[in-house]
Amino acid sequence: MTDNEKKEAIRGQRDRYFKYFDAKAIQCLSQGLDIPADWLTYATELRTLTDDVANTTKITEGLLDIIWPEKPE
């Protein structure tokens, strides 16, 4: 699998993880609160997963495993 194929796989799945961030951001902003720093970091980590696919992916038994950042509590 090429790096470009890995990036496309990440992009194809990343939206479901961004939904958690979006929900938290809407909750905070609708209450007039700042988005917590750990959630902003989470969004940045999601956004930059494709910057270094060698360290954010691995191939296991022929399948691509994506190492997703941990969602804050």
C-alpha cells in the first residue's frame, strides 16, 4: 500500500472521529465556553494524521491499521 493510499484511507475514516470533536465544540460554544485544550489537541492530531503515515499506520495481516489519537473524556 502506498503512502497516498494510506492517506486516502485515513481521510475516509477520519470524519467519524471529528464528529466527537464537533459535538464537544458545539456544546461548549453554545454555552459560551471555550473549547478545552485537550479537545483542540485531539482535533489537531486528527487533522495531522496524514502528515506522517509511517508513524500513524501499520500493516497487520495485509490490512491497514490506523493509530488514532485518544479521544479526551
